[in-house]
Amino acid sequence: MSNKPALLITRKLSDKTEARATRDYDVRLNPDDQLYSADELLQKCQSVDAILPCHSEIFNAEFVMRLPPQIKIIANHSVGVDHCDLPALRAREIVVTNTPDVLSDATAEIAMLLLLGAARRASEGDRLVRSGNWQHWSPSFMVGTQVTGKRIGIVGMGRVGQVMARRARGFEMEVHYFNRRRLSSDLEHGAIYHDNLDGLLGVSDFLSLHCPATPETAGFLTAAKIGLMPDGAIIVNTARGALIDETALVSALKSGRVASAGLDVFCYEPGGNPAFSDLDNVFMLPHIGSATSETRDAMGFRALDNLDAFFAGRSPLDRVA
């Protein structure tokens, strides 16, 4: 019988992550990458000391109360922890960690891809060529929105938001941001701080969302908030779908109030919102902001680092509960 801590890894992770986990833990893998139901996940948890889940596993209060008593830590393979009821987990004295820092570059890359794709009608153009319907050209053909020199508003100037700001400066964009607190001048790099969201929205030719989904931020981008933005603004979301009132955004896209949107996240995943699929002015991706091989290795190793620290009697670096 192994004296290593028993670890459940709920989804198929990178080969390097699984090899390290197998070396150091009595690990239960998911080679078929099956999405477990709540009952299946609970059954898998009965014989382990720790869980390494992804954002796809939901640890709500009801589920947390059913977890067996030997579960000591949930080391998430994600930055966001909105799938975890942190108060319920604290009440059970279960440690919770996440994986910050390591996916900032990859997520900002996707945000910039979505920004450029939405601005320059990339999805519409791709479909036109693939369908064989590209039959003419003229100066009025496929005219989009120029990015260079425009104003970008960033909601949430954390790690990913700061990387996005750096990428935007490469396009000579004027960076504005709203954050819970103002950054120090050495981190701002000339970005213009707004102490209220409404002020930021009013100057955002492009709006990029990089804040966590919390009870305070859920659905914050409403029809009224969109109405504060310049006509023809472009909205990009690589954070969480729950931040946006999707019905309001669909309406604004149909009316032209919002010129286009680039979305990697949706209120309901997987699947997304079918209403967006009917619109040419939406550039969509299936929640792949951190999906690079380098980032997947780094996320897996960061989660394992947190587990290693915990079972060595140290406080995990990325503890959130």
C-alpha cells in the first residue's frame, strides 16, 4: 500500500504534469478526459486526500458538504475559483489554491487576437473565403475598425490586464483602466486610471474584460452600461462569461450600438450562446485563453507545487481559502 498522498486529477492534463503527479502521488487519472457528473465525482473522491480539478468541476455548497472528511486540499488547475464555494470550503477546513501568473501571457494573446479579429471582421472574412463566396473586391469591401491609436479600456488591471496593456501599447493604443485600487506609477506605465467604471466606459473605443467573476461583478455589463460606451465600440471578454448580460450584448450588436465583439467565454459552457452564432459581427473562441502547451505545463506544475507545499507542512503559495 502506497504511503504517498492519494490524489484525484479530474481531467486529462499535460503529459509532463501527469508524469510528475504519478511520480509523487498515489494518483487517479482520467485518461479519457471524461466530464464527471456530481455523483461520479463524489464517488471518485471517496478514497483520496486531495483533488486537482479544473474549472469544469463545480464545488458548490451542497457538493462540499458531501465531500468525505479525509479531503484536505483542492488545488485548482485554473486562476478563477468561481466554481468553488469558498465559504463552504473554509467551513470544512479544506484548503483551496489556484494557478495565477503562469497563464497571463497566453490569455492576453487570445484577448489581442479577439480584439483584432473583432475589429477587422476576421470571422466574417474567413467564412466568406471558405464558403467560396468571395467573388469581388472594392474599396468598400469588408471595411472594419482600425486598432492603432485608439483608446482601450481595461476592466481589472491584475496580471492579465497588465500584460494586455503592454500588448495594446504595441499598437499605440491609449490605455485606460478601472481597478479596485490604483496601480503604482511603475506598474501603470502611463495608463490612465478611472476610479469609477462609468468614467472608463465613456472613453473605451475598445473594452477588454480581465476581472474575476464575483457576486459584485456578475452581469455588470448591462444594457445601461453598454449605453455609456462610444458608438461603434468593440467589446472583448477573455475573463468569465458571467460578467456580461448576454441578452443586452446581442441587442447592442444587432443594432450596431456595439460594432463587434470578441468572446472566448460565455455564461453557459460548453456550447456558448446560440444567439451570438447568428451574428456576423462576433468573433468567438471556445474558452482557449490559456491553451498553449507551455501554459498547460506551467499550470499543472503550479498546482502540483501547491500540493507539494501543503503535504510538506508549508502554506501553499497560491492559497485562496
